[in-house]
Amino acid sequence: MATASSLYKAPFGPGGPNAIDEKIAEKLLAHALEKGADYADLFFEYRAAGGLVYDEGILKSASRGVSMGLGVRAQKGDATGFAYVEKLDWDSMKRACETAAQIATEGGSKVPVRAHEISVPKRYELDQVTLDVAGTEKRALLERAAKHAEAYDPKIVKVEASFAEEIREILVVTSEGRMARDTQPLMRFGIRVIAERDGKRQEGSSGGGGRTTLGYFDGKSPEWHAEQAAQLALRMLDAEEAPAGQFEVVLAPGDSGILLHEAVGHGLEADFNRKGTSNYSGQIGNLVASELCTVIDDATLLQSRGSVNVDDEGFEPKSSMLIEKGKLVGYMHDRHSAAHYKLPPSGNGRRESFASVPLPRMTNTILTAGPHDPEEILKSVKKGIYAKRFGGGQVDIANGDFVFSLTESYLVEDGKITAPLKGVNLIGNGPEAMRKVTMLGNDVEISDGIWTCGKDGQSVPVGVGCPTMKISSITVGGTKV
């Protein structure tokens, strides 16, 4: 568990300002079950977060906030009752339990199992969380990045650097007797630059982070990120209009995994399949991708942005196989969907906060390495697109259709990366694109702590990853025919 100052130690633990023990939890759960619910759980959360923005040569903004509350869930069959409170006095917590209990209409004799605290792994044990570091040190990092970018080239006309951080303390207690605690640190650094030449402007950005300390910058300094952003903005000044039509597309390793996350991963979340609304519903055991493709969701990666020691239902997530050599072998489950499929939960029940119900969500979703050398993959392309960085996108979960915009891409001609391109959109279908993977690199990379996933109005931090991959044909939406 992360080491933190007294300000950030678990408020729900023994001796904490809002200590919750087994007896208190048992009494609250009894109220949540009193109308006849089959199951109930309590989700206590304390979150302290901060942010800094450095712009126009000054620290433009600094923020710090704290939230704390309890979410109560009661379930009767497929029906769920939920209530939350921001006050943790007994009357408020009891009232939330009684409200959630209304999902059931007949009193029952079910009583909660006496809770026993479970041990959790240590996937992000830190010497010092960033919130305990003086603000002046974090400001200095932003200033270093901004000054380096501004001095990199006279065509750089604007620089903005930011730093976001939080620590999240959770306590989950269930009527089945599970009691789990976790401390989840998180930080993210980012820099955005704008280059201008002859009245034409282009943008470049870089960033990273994870469940880590400021030691992150020992590997990737603020200056390194500044150069990455500046170089991209300058390259884009020479970008050509994107071609339109069907092309071979090579995806770069790492952040290109966001296409896998959006176009395939969401369709493998079990709630969509339980409801029959996913393209992958009823497809277990079928070939849904190229036999080169193996996809996992892995919450065990050390200090990765999407990793968790315990999910928001009190289960330990591990590495889950979703697609194995092209064959669909599993979904990502929360407790509800796991019960439907008569399987153990996979530890993918996640929620944005105590005010949200848990849903099956991804953690770190990765397409594993293949047999090909990345240079061999590029050399195989006569004319195509090299997609390096992705921006926004839209996906239809029901059929897998997607549209993604690229923030960095290049033309590939005769096996070589040539001109940078602008205005590139990839248009296709997730399952179809996975079937068209004809080459897969041996260079798998994990994204550097920048992605946040949205679903049903809830946002959670995630990681993505993939090797270099070649898709034989995708529609490229561009302006140059």
C-alpha cells in the first residue's frame, strides 16, 4: 500500500477519522438486506486530487480537492438498488442502506456473512506519493518542460504543461463476507505545443505517468517530453493532405492499442454480452480474429495506469485471456455478469466513484506480441498508412463499426515511411479489422499512462498496449483522392 503522510492515510482504517470495522459494516449491510435483497455491498471512498497548469510563462492554475462518501448497492435477481451519501455519520449511512434496500419488496431473513479482510497484492507500493511532494517541485518540472520547448525552435509559439495527481482510498465490504482495502495513487504529466510558419499552425503533444512517483521523470524527463511534442508539431507543418480510399495500414506499437480498446475491448465487456447487444454475444469458442491475435486484459502490471490491486467489488483482478490465437475464449466480468455466466468474477468491476455503480471495465488491455520483425512489416507495404498516434474516435458496440482520427501518421511508400499526413481518419469494423491482421510484430509496448476510458457516463484510468501490426485493408478518410 502506498506510503503517505498522515493527511492521506486511509480514513476508514483503524484509528482513522472515519474508521469502519466489521461490526459497523455488518449492521449497515443488514439494513441493505432487510427488504429481501439477495446481496449487498458497501463502497467507501476517499479521494484527494490536485492539478497544476503552466502556461504563458507562469503557473496559470493550481487546484486541490477532496471528496469522500459511501455507495450502497443491493441486488435482487437482475434488479439493482443503489444510493450514496457524502456524510459518514451513522444516520446518513443507514438511510442510504435503507434506500438501496427498496429494490426488494418482501422482507427476508438473509443476514450478511461476518466480514473478513482479505490481503491484496502490491502492484504500486510507493515510497512517496506525488501529493506529498511540495508544489514548488512539481511547478519546477512544468517550467523545465515549457522552457525547453520554447527554446527548441523559434517556430514554437505556444507551450502549455500540466500535472494531475490523486490518491484514492477505498474500502469494499460485501454481504458475502469480503472486506478489502486499497490505496491507489495516480499521476499524469502532459505538454502541448503549437508551431507556426507562414500563418499555418500545427500542434504536438507528449505525456505520461501511471501509479508511480516523481521518479517517473528519471526515465522520461520533462525535457524529453518537450522535445517529443516540439518535434511532432514541427513535422506536422510539412504534413500533406491524407489520401482517401482502401489502404494497408501499419499500426505503431503502444498507444495504437487504443483502437483495440475501443473497437474490440468494449465489445468483450460482459454486460453488453449478457444483454445480447455486443457483436461478440454468443461467440465464445468461435474464431473472431486472425490466428496471430491473442488479447488479454491484465491488471497485474506494476505501476501501470490501468492496474489495480482489487477491483471496486472487492475481487482481485488478474490477467484474463479474452482472445487466444484468434478464438474468443472469455469476457471481462463483474459480479453480476459472472453470476449470469456461472463463472467466478474476473475482477473487472470498476466504478468512477462512490456515487457510481460498478460495471465491467477494462484495466490494461493488450494485444500480445507476434512473430514478425517490425522492419519486415514496413518493408511489406507497397503503399499504405503508418498510424502512430490516435486522437478521438467513435465506436458502435453492437456491430463494432468505428471511426478514429489520427494525430500522427505517415505515408508508407515502397516499404519506407515518407511524408507526414494530416486529416487522417480510419473507418472500419473492429472484428473485421482483427481478422485482417496479416503481420504482428515482436515489439509489444504498453501505453505511457495517458488514457482514460468513458462508459455510461463514468471515467476510469486504463492502459492499452500492442505490437506493430499490419492490417491488410482499412478505409482511410482523407481529402486527397
